[in-house]
Amino acid sequence: MFEHIQAAPPDAILGLSEAFNKDSNPKKVNLSVGVFKDESGKTPIPEAVKEAERRLLEREKSKSYLPIDGLAEFCQFTEQLLFGGQHEAVTGKRTHTAQTPGGTGALRVAADFIHSHMPNATVWVSAPTWPNHPKIFQSAGLKTKEYAYFDAASHGVDIKGLLAAINQIPAGDVICLHACCHNPTGADPTAEQWKQIADAVYARGILPLLDFAYLGFGDGLQPDGVALRELARPGVEMLIASSYSKNFGLYNERVGALTVVTKSAEAATKVASQVKSTIRTNYSNPPSHGGAIVREILADAALRTQWENELAEMRNRINGMRKLFTETMAKKLPSRDFKFIEKQRGMFSYTGLTAQQVDLLKEKFGIYAVRDGRINVAGITTSNCEPLCDAIAAVIKETGG
Ligand code: LMR
């Protein structure tokens, strides 16, 4: 039965971590997978999470199933965090949120939901995007196409190309947008550009699916919500896949959420029942622990403040490393301008390194990055920055630019 099956290629991102773990080079540096690292290169558990876990351990009385769409209070706090206190979509009961196993789980539930209820819709993804995006949508049976997004010359958003692309998307299709901290480029639209994007999306009759995996990693919880605030206009429909992997450091607890925004409260009730049916036939109901931690923190003013401070520390460290990397590269290779790294936001930057240069970094220096040139800026530390920049300068010189 299985003899004819060929091996699948390694995952473009997680496959690199597997290779990194096997590498015996003592100076190896992992700039591939998107996990936050502190100055010592460790991925810490936030203190607010530790405290919430202590409380949960004391209080927990049962491991019985959660409801299909998860912990109700977790879902309410998620909506508050995403939309802010008194958003009309929430108070008008036009939203429904389901707790999911991570942001990837939310995307997969969204994909299955779209496939069941809009089977002819194509999902448009940015060029470039997170490599798992098209795979998730295609695995659910959907077609995917790309829209223009990144301007390699300016290392920023190609807003003209993006708006022109949106204006070609047929009504009834879905556009997957990165709410902030675009993965893999680190290039985000400005507030004014988000307004133009929302105008174009709704003028065409396209459904936005907002992937919100990095809330708080760009400029802060409030500024990072600009895309959502612009898109969540009165009476519109949308989908939001959010994640607590990065901003709560809950990677392996798999906690995220799918929020559906409908035109009316009546539609929200019906859609909620369909989302539940999608989940029931997939993983039945979500794991509890991660969602319970998030609820505990968001429900307690002191814990919440502590978490917000810890999130700010993570964000500030990444932005500090952006500055240090730019300054160090300016010394090591003055002929090449890396200032754009400082302007980009979130965990990632598209360095402009070619696949050949990335391969050389791995082979010669044990430095792991994604082959499209994406680096995880959080993997840079004050001690590895100098050798890293030396290595980057060396491979750029070796390959002639
Ligand atoms: C990444 O892009 O590195 C992260 O989102 C982790 C993943 O699952 O790929």
C-alpha cells in the first residue's frame, strides 16, 4: 500500500530547523524559523505566562473537553484585543470567534470553511508570502494565485502594483493580507495605504482574510491594528486568523483564533454553526492549556500590564537588532545599503540575499536563513551580529554582489 509513496521535500522553514539541530558547528546561528530569541539566544517563556500557569495549575479541576469553538472568555478577550473595546462589529454581534490550534489551525479552518461555502473562490496571496499559505489553501481544495506586493528596488511595498492587482481580482474571490509584520519581507503598508487597499478590496467585492500572527511585534498593540481597523468597516464581511504563538511566546501550546465578521447578527449565528461543523470534523475541539493562559492574562489587569511590558521588551530588542545589523553592515560592506532593514518591521526581513548566497552562509559559516533571503531578525544578538555581518559580506563579495 505504501511502497509507491515518494518522500516529501523538507519544509522550506521547519526543515531548516531540523538541519540546524543536526549541525555540529559550535558557532551555528539559526535565522530561519520565526521564533523570538533573547540576547542569550534562548526563546523565553514570558513571566506573565509562568504566573498564569501557576494559577491554572492550582485551580484546574478537570481535563474534560472544551466546547467545539473553545473557551468562550478566550474568544471574547481575543475580539477585544483585535478590535479594541467598543467596536461596532463586536457590539453589533456581527463577529464570531473560535479558538484554534495556532494561527495555522485558524487558517486551515478558514480554508475549509471557504471551500465548503465559496467553492469557486480563488485565494490570492502576496508575492512573496509565507510558503505555507498557498499549501494550506490548496490542501483544502482551493485554487491560489499571487498578487504583486513587494518592490525589490525600494525594499518596501509596491503599492501601485498591489492596487492594480486588486483591481483585477474577480468579485467573490478571497485576498489573504498580512495585518502587520509581513512574512517574509517585513514591509508593511502605511495607514494611508491600508485605506487605499480597503477601498479597492470592497469596491471589487473581494473577501479579506487577514492573517494576524504578529500583533504587537511591529510598533505596538494599538499601531499594529491599523489594517484591521481600516478593513473592519460597517457592514463588511471578513475573516481574521490570529495567533498567540509569538506575542505570548506560546509556540508549542498551539493557540490562535479564527474570527468571522458577517453583515448581521443573524448571519453570525448561522456562520458560527458552520465553523463549528468544520472544526468538529477536523480536530473536534481545541486544546485547552494555551487558551486558558491567554484568558488568565487578559482577564487580570496586573498580569496584562506585565505581559504588555514583556511584549514591548521583545519588540524593542528586535528593533534594536535591526539598528545594530544596519550599522554593522555599513562598516563591513559600505558599498551596499542595508538601511531598509531598520525600516522594516516584525521578526523578518527580506535581505535581498540570493539562494546561492544563503546556501553559502549555511555551508561555510553554519548560518541558517530561508532560501528566499528571509532572516529572523530576532535571531541576531549583540555577540553574533559582528561574525554574522562578516559572513554576509564575505558571501556577497564571493558571489560578485
Ligand atoms: C515562520 O514563518 O517561520 C513561522 O511562522 C513558523 C512557521 O510555522 O513557519
